[in-house]
Amino acid sequence: MESVNRETASLLCDRLAKSHPEWINNLRVDESAELPVVVLSLPHCPGHELSIEVQRTEATVAYSDGLPPGPAERLFVCATDTAEEGLDAVCEWIASLVRGEIILVRERLSRLVRFIRRQDCESLLWFVDGDEFKHWSLRRRRRVLRAWSWDGTPRLAI
């Protein structure tokens, strides 16, 4: 099973490199963890990283901006046992992220949640559909610390 996961990760890495040739120097497969992870360091956003943990029937796309408690994550589960279908979905979703249709939003947690958690966790990072973000209430938008597109372009929260 491990070799299947490695092959799937390599296939995804190849697809991403083919779709985005400018990523070739920043794209790699990290096999040091239990599951192989395709990692893309973002030179236009120092400290930010996109990673995709790959298995044959599922994948988790994560974006880290380096702040706690962890990255924004999106889980993909493939209904069939073919890696191709799952990789197509992951690649299309990443393309939506790159086009700016999906944005990154760092949202401040409520005082109650911060009190209950009692950690250095002031906010959470989310993947948000750009059209959905436009319809957030003014109250929720006020909790947005930062909203940006893939290329680092700020998105106005209010």
C-alpha cells in the first residue's frame, strides 16, 4: 500500500509541475512521514506552504501561513478506487485556488472560544469560496484579520 501512495504522490507532483511549470523548483515529495506529502513552498509568500497528503482514495490539501493552530485543510475522498479521478478533483480544486476563486481567510475566534482553548490560538485559517465570502454577514466580516488570494493579493473583508 505504501508504494501505491508513493506512486500516487509522484503522479500528483508530476501533474502539478506540468500544469504550473513555474513551481518546479519549489515542488517536492516528502516521504519522511507515514504518508507521502507533496509540498510546495511559496516564494511569493515567505513562510507559507501548500501541502497535499496523498492516499489512493483520499487526499488532504493544506495551506499553512505559519501561524498556530495549524493550516487550512480540505479533504477529498474518491468514491472509486482509481487514483486518477481523485487526482483530477484535487488538481481542479488547486487550479480554483490559484485562479482566486477560493480565498484564504484568517478569522479571529470569539472571546469565549479563546477563553475555553486557553492557547496561543487567536484565529483560524480557512479556505473560503470567493462567492460565499461576499455573502458573509458584516458581523462575521469584522472578525476577519486577513483575507487574501493565492498570489497574496489582499481581499477586503468589510
